[in-house]
Amino acid sequence: MAASAKSFLADAGYGEQELDANSALMELDKGLRSGKLGEQCEAVVRFPRLFQKYPFPILINSAFLKLADVFRVGNNFLRLCVLKVTQQSEKHLEKILNVDEFVKRVFSVIHSNDPVARAITLRMLGSMASIIPERKNAHHSIRQSLDSHDNVEVEAAIFAAANFSAQSKDFAVGICNKISEMIQGLATPVDLKLKLIPILQHMHHDASLASSSRQLLQQLVTSYPSTKMVIVTLHTFTLLAASSLVDIPKQIQLLLQYLKNDPRKAVKRLAIQDLKLLANKTPHTWSRENIQALCESALNTPYDSLKMGMLSVLSTLSGTIAIKQYFSSAPGAAATTARAFDLVKLAQECCYHNNRGIAAHGVRILTNISASCQEKDLLPLEQDAVFGLEALLVLCSQDDSPGAQATLKITLTCMVKLVKCRPHLSQSVVESLLAQLHSAQDNARILMCHCLAAIAMQLPVLADGMLGDLMDLYKLIGQSATDKKQELLVSLATVIFVSSQKALSTEIKTVIKQQLENASNGWTAYRIARQASRMGNHDMARELYQSLLTQVASEHFYFWLNSLKEFSHAEQCLTGLQEDNYSSALSCIAEALKSYHKGIASLTAASTPLNPLSFQCGFVKLRIDLLQAFSQLICTCNSLKTSPPPAIATTIAMTSGNDLQRCGRISNQALTLSLQMKHSMEEFRNLATRYGDLYQSSFDADSATLRNVELQQQSCLLISHAIEALILDPESASFQEYSSNGTAHVESEYERRMMSVFNHVLEEVESLNRKYAPVSYLASNTCLCNAVIALLKVPLSFQRYFFQKLQSTSIKLALSPSPRNPAEPIAVQNNQQLALKVEGVVQHGSKPGLFRKIQSVCLNVSSVLQSKSGQDYKIPIDNMTNEMEQRVEPHNDYFSTQFLLNFVILGTHNITVESSVIDSNGIVWKTGPKTTIFVKSLEDPYSQQVRLQQQQGQAPSQQQQQRTAYSRF
């Protein structure tokens, strides 16, 4: 368990920092200067790790210059090592500052008499094409080497030509004719022509170049009908069309023509592969005729492998806009029934094919048609899809082979999609899954449990009667302790938790605990407890966390489990809340707060410098403050019961003009209680703002976690709105902005229950506001307290991000100029501007961009005067502060920009640079980090000299004035 949990607690770390950047570079430089070839090679191949660890330009520039020296003076093996390092570190090449010097050292080897050395140099230049796309000497060397008599050098020149053509329009235009001559020349061997043709895929920089390349490829396809030549030419044709975009419809027609007419299987396979590429990239360019031609080819082919390939293309298209274009009737043509379409015929024919792959694509097409097309005549296809899915489920669940498991995954994915779009089919789908669970293989059972859980999260279709079957299977599985059985225990427990909409019965808890004691390890028990926390079954989770406390070796893991146990106990305390019993509610909240405070202390002890558990601490602290705010609100409502009837209070409030006094008589007590209500409303709004800040700082969180945080924020806004509408300002309270939106698609049972409470509370508040004007103090107090209790009765869900970080993203900033000592200020004269350069590197974990990707980085620079030195001058307010913001797009995870800052006022200034992230949807995330440096603004020598002269000139004149004044007396 400790080994598995380690990945969670240490996920934020990117490796230990044994040496600083300079020491690490010196260590490698020592190896490069060694007289032994082995040590030199070892030092060279360690450079990519150095670049990954210290990805800033100063170090990378120095390192690449050292590698260029090794390339210049070393042997061919060392040059090959440097080439491999350069290719591995391609994204760091643009950080080289002295590009000219680097290229000069590498390029000197091109004049060598050794063709292998020249070939390695050409490949090196090709690998550097992104930073030297317009170097004419490199272009010239490549053209020359294409005419070489050495095959190794010619192949290297072809590699370099392809890379430069992709980067440089001038080179592509210049080399195109040369490539054409070589391809069409009789003296060029066929194998060399096959290597030259792919260069033409990069001739897409303008329309005329792309057109001439297409004409050449068209001639080649006709002139050289051999299989290899046709395959290479057609694939190059496709890649060129995909890049230039304008010729994609023509290319689709050409590929369909070869698929239909060419008898060679290899050519047909290539055509299918390229059609799949175009279906993924540009599905909107597929016409109805194109899809029809592909359907006809699939219906007519006798080969299963080709039929599967064509169905793969059609299943890709069926999930896009192309399917709607296919089913829309052509202008002037008679409407055709759905079953008359060839695509539907093909899918229905393939659903029960003896080849699993073909059957899977068939049911996938039917599912996509049923999900995306709402026409009435397509409704019968739903049943066809369900029957096909059930047949595949029976077939694949009995087979343990990898192919069967892959097909089963497609089948189960289609089931979830179909149920999501057609909820009325859910019952039959769930029943078929449950029926197959007992007889299926263990691998299939795990996948089927995931499918059941996914369906049950969307729709409450797992009735209590189904729990019996699940529990019987759970008892049966618990008798074995293999890895697959452990995984299955977790999956089945998840389905049981999801299907138990209310609290788990004692019998179910007993069965689960017994099986865990008999056959499971600690890690399985932890995973089941984690799922119980996610589904709101906190009593079960608390018992499991308690049993695991003594099974961990690390104190950090102990404190982590102890904190989870306390949080589960706290949430369990809130399950006993009852409406209209406010004293009991206060005691339950107090007990929950007691456990939460114990838990937050353990959680703080579980954090480490590499993984500070910032989201977890923030989420729990907000929960504690929310519970305290709820408790305070109930206390205030109870206190308001001592106020007089509202008629007297309203009359006095109208005569005195004080609206706040309407909820009680004109007394200090009534005014205090009213102010407490106002304070309570502001506190809930403040909590909503803090939940919003937590949301913005959670860039790596999954969507379910973010939705959970959003629901907590909405609950705070709801209560603050209810206080305002019922007590403080009923006339101006608006219900429009709090209307229930987003209830159409609910992702989880927790969200469903929370949205139900929100709607109920809003209806209550609105009805009270309409019936009574003003609202009775008793009715408003009861409504507020019941709203609080209703919100707390929904068991809190601790979502995935609380336990597991699947995506990890961080930004590392470097500022220049930067002082050697962080506390030491940078000196700058007050009549000059400081050019602050901000460089940054985006660092990713093992799954970059899993939930969202960084589109740009927003850098905010601000300065604050800490201490003045010298006299006070009247200076415009604009010159006193610096507030700047810039947005930069990272390239290869690196960005840099500059700011010009004014420091007119003499003294020490504190500069803060803060970064935030903007994702591909334009949403701003406050990820940090925040970096601070100090600047000391000094008076420039000329101004200082003038000031001293003025001071010296003023002293004698003052003495003279004093003498004149005395002489008058």
C-alpha cells in the first residue's frame, strides 16, 4: 500500500535537486574533456536530462556550445551521440542565444573529406532547421550533397531537405524542381526515388507550389504503377492535401477510386488508412456521395480485413457532422426511409458478423446514428443497436483474449453513450449487464462494473432489488486473492456504493468488511474507502480508514489516513440532522466541527514540501468556515424569535426610516440581530468568493471536482440571497440570476440532490416573498434554518482531485537581472528604466493536457514602495507605481517577455511578478507562482551634483537674510 500511495503523495515532485545548474554543467564538462572515449560519450548522453532539469536559456546555450565543440573536434561516434542529443532536445533549440556561433562550429565539419562525417553534419543541420530555416550556406550544402555518389550522404541530404522544406518557403520553392528532376530522371535508382517522393508533402507553403507538386505526384502515380511506388505516392498525396486543405475533396475521390478499382490489397489498405486520416482531420469535407461510395465498397468486398478497415472509417465519420449530411435528403430528391440507406444496411448486416472487430464497428455506427439523428424513422434503429450490443456483450464477456477485451471496451462505451442519449433504454441495458456479470471472465467483469457505475452515475437505474445479485457476486469473488480479484472487489464496491442512493444497510457493510478482511490487501481497502468517500458513504469510509491506520509505515501516510477518518466522521455526524429540530442541528454541527479541526491538524502534518496538499487544505478550511457560518446563522435565527410581531416593527421602521429595524422593535437587541443577519449574508458572499478562488487555482482538477467546488459556491450564494430576500431587502431581491440553469445534464447523484435542494429553497423563498409583504419573522427564520439543514443533509462528496492528481502542471519563472542574494536589492538610477526580463518554463507530469491545456500565460508585474530615502518631491501619481500585464504564448513549453519599469521615487521598491494561465477556452486560472525581487532607486549623479550645489548656494543667502533682519532693529 505504501508503494502505491507514494505516487499520490509525491506526484508534485519532479525529481530531487542534487546539484545546482552550474555545478551539474561543470560535472558534465569534466567528462567532455576526459581523454577516454567512454567517459566523453557518457557525458554527452546525460545532457538531455540536464536540459529537462534546468530548462533555461543561459544553461542550454552554454551546454549546446560545448556540444558543438565536441562535434567539431570529436570522432564520428561522438558526433552521432551529439546528433541524438540534439534530436531528443529539439524543443530546447530555440533557447540557444548564440545561434551563429553554434552553427559555425557544427558547419565546419561539412568540408570534411569523410562522407560519413558530412552525412552526420547534414542530419545535424536538418535537426536544427527550426532555428536556422533561412541559412543559405546550409541550403547550398544540402543541394550539393543530393548529387553525391555516397548513398549515406545522399540519404542524410534527403532527411535535411525534408526538414528544411517544412520550415522554409524559399528552400521549398528552390528545391522543388531539383527533387522533380531527380525523381523523373532515369539515372536515379527506384529505392532513392521512394525516399525523395515524401519530401513533396512539405510543398504546401503557397497554392502554386502545392499545385505543381500535385501535378508531379499525379504523373508519378500514372507513370510508375508498381505497388511500392503507388503506396508512397498516394500517401504523400494525402499528406500534401491535408496540409494545403484546398484539395481534400479531390483526394478523397482519388482514394475511393483506388479502393474500388485497384485489385491490390496493399494499395486498398493504404487507401483505407489515408481515408481514416482525412475522416479524423476534416469530416466536414466528406460529401454524401463519398460516404455512399465507401458503403458500396464495404458491401461488395469479400475480405474481412478490408471490410473492417472501411467500417473503421465509417464509424469515425458516424460520430461527426458527416452523418447528418448523409441522412439529409438531397434537394429535389424524394425522401428515403432510414432503413433504405446503404450505411444502415451495412451496419445491420455487420452487427452479428462472426468477426468481433467488424461487429463492434457495426454497433458503433448504429449507436452513433441513434445518438445524433433524432428523426422518427430512425427510432427503430435504437432496438437494433441494443440487440447488437447485447449479442457482442455475451460473446466478448466469455473470452479473455486481448482482442475480445478491446471489442468489449468499444461495446460498453457505446452502451454508456446510448443510455445517455436515450434514457428510456437504460433499464434493458442494465439488466443485460447484470445478467452477464456472473458468467463473465474477471477482466470483463471489471470493465462491466465500470460501465454499470458510469450509467448509474447519470441515471438512478440500479434499484434496490439489483443489490442482491451484486452482493452474491461480491461474496463469491472475495474468496480469492489474485490481483484481478482485488481490482474486481474495488469495481463491484463502487457499483454498490453508486446504487445505494441512501445510506448503506448494516448487512451490506458487514459483507464488504468481511470480504476485505479475508482476501484483500491494504491498498484495495484504501481504494474502496476512497470510493465510499466520493459517493458520500462516510460511515463505511470511516471504518475502513480506521482499520488501515496501523498498516502504514510512514508517518505522513498515517496522518493522511487519520485526517480522512476524521473528515468522514465529521460528515457522518451531519447525517442525523432533522428539519425543525434546530438545537439538535447545532449540536451535530459542533460535533462535526470538532472532528474537522482534528482532521485539518492531521492533514497539515501529512503535507510535505514536495506535495503541500494545498487543494485539500483549502477545501477543508472552507468546509469548516461554511459549517461555522451555518451554525452562526441558526443561532441568529433562534435569537430573532425574541423580537416582537412584525407589524409593530414595520410601523416603527417606517416612521424612523430605518429598514434594518423592521425585524424587531427599536432596541439595541433588534438592531444588533439585524446587523448580525447582514454580517451573516456578507460572510456567505465572502465564502462564495473564496470557493471561486479555490476553483480558479485548481487548473489540474478533473471536471467532477470543479463541479463539486462550484456547487459549494452556489450553496453559499443561495443562503446569502435567501437572507437578503426574506429579511434585509425583500423589494430589491431578484430571483432571475439565481434561476436553476444547467439542470438538463447532471453528472452525479450528489449534483442531482444538491440541485434539487437549490430549486426547493428558491421556490420556498419566492413563494414566501409573494404571499407576505413583509415576510413574517417566524416564517423567514424557519425557511432559512430548513434551507441550511437541507443543504447539510446531502452527504458531501470528496471528489477524485482530493485523493488523486491525474494531471500535473506547474510554471517555473526566472527573472533577470536577478541579485546573487535574494534579500539584496538591484541598484537602478531614478532617471532610467529597468528592463525586467521574465522567462518561464511550463513543467508537466506524466499526462500533460489530460483535462485542459495551456493556451497562454498571463504575467502581472507590480511594484510597491517599501521605504523612502531623501526628500519628498511632488511627483505625478503615474510615476509612483508600476502595474503591467502581458500575455505570452508558450512555445515548446517556454516563454519570455520584457517589462520596462520606472522608479522615480528614491528608495527601496518591492517588485512582484505573478503568473496565471489561460486555457484553450479562454478561462483564466490563478496557478502562480509569485516571485519577488527588490530594487533600490538611486539618485543619478548629475541631479545629485545639481542638488548639492543648490544647497551650498542657499546657505550663504540665508545667513545674509538673517543679518539684514537684525540690522533693522
